[in-house]
Amino acid sequence: MSVARWFLPLFITSTLILGLLAVGVSGSRTNIRLVDAGVRVEQLGTRFVTGTLKNFTGRAYADLSLEVHVLDRSGEILHSFAEHTGKLPAGATWDFDVPVMAENAVRYRVDLLRCRPDSGGLALVSRPCALLHEGAID
């Protein structure tokens, strides 16, 4: 068996495992957690994904961002919304409220995008830090 045949699968598997450990699969690595999430329906039938994010750490986080993906029955993303906050002090909470624009939406997913502690500089992250929550819309 050639080196390429066993090396590539091993490399991909180890990269995925290390990546999951580095970003914190459930948000526990960052200790920024979703403490409440759900779907709210207004009188006219407009649906919103709502939730509360909490900083369980002993320090402030700067420029936190989360992304709410709205999914159809097959798991395809119908639309996404990004929500941003300024600083989130230690122990503080932040509420979000995102409209569901697609009638055929059945699920939603909330990802934490920016999640580095405040160091006085920019904290840009291009991939999700953690999957915070998945839930049903109806």
C-alpha cells in the first residue's frame, strides 16, 4: 500500500478531530453559552428565532457575533442572519431576535462566530467557534 493511500485519510481525520477540539464543539471551550432558545410567533404569524447568550467566564468578550441559519426539511440552509453585540462583560447576557423569512422552514441552527476574549484589538474569526443550538421551528 502506498504512503498516499493511508496518509491522506489519517491526515484528514486527525485534522478534523484537532479542529473540533480547538473550536469547542458545544461552546464549552469559550464558556459563552446559549441559556435560552426558541421560536416566537407574532399575531400576524411572523416567526422569530429568539435566544439569550451568556458569558460564563471571568472576563469580557469583544464583538461577539452569532449566526442563525434557517433550514428546510432536507437540511438545506434557506437563509442566515448574523447578529452582533459589542462587549459582553463577564457574567452578562445578550438577547437576540431573528425573523424567519421562509415559509418552508422547519429547523434552525445557532452558531457562535466571533468568540475571543477582549484584548483591545479586533477579534476576527471566519468560521464558527461553536454550534450553540439546533431546534425545530414548528
